Amino acid sequence: MSDPRTRTGRPGRPSVTYKDLQEHTGLSLSTISKYFNGLPLRESNRLAVEAAVNELGYRVNTVARSLRTQRSRTVGVLLPVLDNNFHLSIIAGIEASLSAAGVGVVVSASRDVEGQQGSVDALADRMVDGIIAVPSAHDAAPLTQVSARGLPVVLIDRLVDGLECDAVVLDNADAAQQAVRHLADHGHRRIAVLAGPSDIWSLRGRYGGFAEALRQRDLDADPAMVRTGPITVESGVVGMRSLLAEPDRPTAVVCLNYELTVGALIALNESGLRVPEDLSFVGFDSLVLAQVTKPRLSMVVQPTHEIAVRAAELMRERLEQEPDTRPARRVVLPAELVPGGSVARPRA
């Protein structure tokens, strides 16, 4: 007869238990339990438990634990699309932060297809302990509903009207203002913008900051210098081509999103214009892209990794405190304008 302590799939090797970890570390069972439930520990105790886990080969029985605690130790991560540099970085940061606390992630792309279950409800049905979301418009109502039922929700990048929950967002207005101030300091007065759609909270804030910075520098907010459209590379191409076709074209262009930045650069390369001799340019959100262009782009960069880590921290705090009666918190992080060689004084 097999030893009841033998781990399934590893015949003959006894399972490691909390008791084994206690004997190996000399710590109490409550301290061992706190570690695996993601609760705060003294650094020395945390290191001791981690060393014992690695040495003894302990593996968490997640099925048994979730049955016992009514928790799955997983968090849903909901994103509008998955083939996006910002969103992929968000996934990586959240996964790294939560996995250190023994919490897994389930990633889902937002969908709103007739006859199919929505992504928010699908995550809730998988018994996730909470949802971290970059919300699309059609996610607003389902997120509000699951939050009202007590499921913790943390928003990233965008807020949802009427949903009181934790959020980590960029200081979007200041991000755009930094770009305008940088160009105005170099003597530019006819500054155009690829703004994206106005129905997205973050881009609406960036455009508001852009317009306010023009006002502060006593510059004209010419409607002919504004292009809106979807957050796609193709939209950036079309928008930049349209700006370059203006009879009195801009001397500088600001992009308020990564995909729009890529599309604008494609159109610039096709046009034969030189940057910054013929046109100054400020992109958004990718130092890597800035480094592979010649000249190196001036770029407004948001702290993507910090955004992800702070969102994961807010979620962990919600999961660890019961009952959780704290008011919703909003963390606002600054962007940074990293100057490059794509901005110069306009030609006379």
C-alpha cells in the first residue's frame, strides 16, 4: 500500500508539510501560514521560509487551500488587447509582483461579442479573488456589478464613471504639458497633436493638458492642428499624413499614445522630411523606440512597471484585510519627458 504522505505523480517521495517547514526553520506554524497567505513578515523570517521551501521542495496544494479558504489565490487581469507594448509590460509587472506573494494571474482580453459571455463575468466565474483592469467602455457596467458584489477591483490607466474602487493612473494632463513646454521652449508656436479618441479617459486628460499648455504659453489652439482617431498604428499614419498636407503645416507634432507615435514615424519616413530640421517631434511611451530611431526621439515616458507594481500592491492589500472598509484610493504617478535629438528650433 502506498504511503498516504506520498505526493501524487512523484512516487516514493514524501510530501513536505508546514510541520516540516516549521522544524527546518524553527519558526511557528502561524508564521509559516502568514508567508503562504501573503501577509507581512519580518525580512529574516521571510528569507528563512523561502530557503526552506527551496531546500525541501515544498509545493502548495492550491486546490486544497482554495477549498479550505474559499479563495483561489488568483487575480484576473483584464486588458483591452494583448498585442500592445504597454499592456504586455503591465502583465509582466503584475505577474512578478503577485507571484512573489503566491498569487497567480489569469489574463483575459476584453471582448464584447453578441452571444458570448463578457470577459469580466468569465473571470468572476473562474472564482478569481479580484480583478485588475485596463477597462474598455463595455467593461464599465460588468466591473461596477462585480465590485458591488464585493469582488475587489483595481483600475489601471482609465477610470470608470460611478465605480468607486482603487486605481493607478498617470498624471495625463502634466504628461502632455511637458511635451508642449519642451517644444515651446525651443520656439515652436504651431504645434500639432495626434490625440486619439476623446472617449478614453486617459487620452481625454492628455488632450486637456495639451490645450491648457498652449493657453499658458499664449499659443493658438488651432483645430486644424488636432487629429483624433482610434488608438492604432494606421490611425497614426493617417493623422500624420493629414497634418503634413495642411497648407500651413505644423513646425512640431506631439503624439499622445505609443501606437500613434509608431504610425506618425512611418508617415514621416515616407514623407522625406527630416527630423528635426523640417519638423520637431515628441513621441509617447517607449524609450526602446526612442533609442532605435535616428536622431533619438524626445519621448514622454510613463512609469509602466511602477504602475503595474502599485496596482498589484493595492490588490494584495484588499485581499489581506477582512473586512475591508477602507475608501477607494487613487494613485497618480508622474510621467517623465526624456529629451532626445528630435526637437530643435523651427526654421525661419
